[in-house]
Amino acid sequence: MDVDFSFGSYHSKTEASGNALRYTRSVEIKELSVPVSKMEELKRFYRMIASDERNTAVLRPAGAGSREARGNLSGPKGRFSNVRWHPQF
């Protein structure tokens, strides 16, 4: 997901590498003060981030010959669309 507004941007991506599922994200705050006229945009920005963070991944044991065992994991919304992220700051 890539979101860019004048006051901030958010980027996230999910990748599979071998037996690892990696979720990376970045948030950039460009303006510390946002005018009231941009309040709806600011709400939309934070709602998009919250929605992205609520996604989940379902990982299941796979047989030796299955696609999942070979690293081709996918969720109901498409490849890695359901990633559950618990940020620790």
C-alpha cells in the first residue's frame, strides 16, 4: 500500500522469502500542524493506515508437494493480503 498526502505518507509491503513472511511499513509525518480544511483528508489517511494494519495472514501446515510448502502462499484476497501486524514501538 502506498498513500501520499501533503501532510504525511504511509508505505507497506508484504513479502515471502523461504520460510519467512516479512511485513515492512513506514510512516512519514511531513507537517506537524494540519489545517482544519484538511481534516477529512487526515481522517482518511489514518483510516487507511488502520485498515492496512488490521489485515491478517493465515498460515497453515502444508504437505511436502503443495504450493504452500514451496513458498507460494496466498490468502482469500490475493497473495499475502491477510497479514496480521502487532506493532511494538
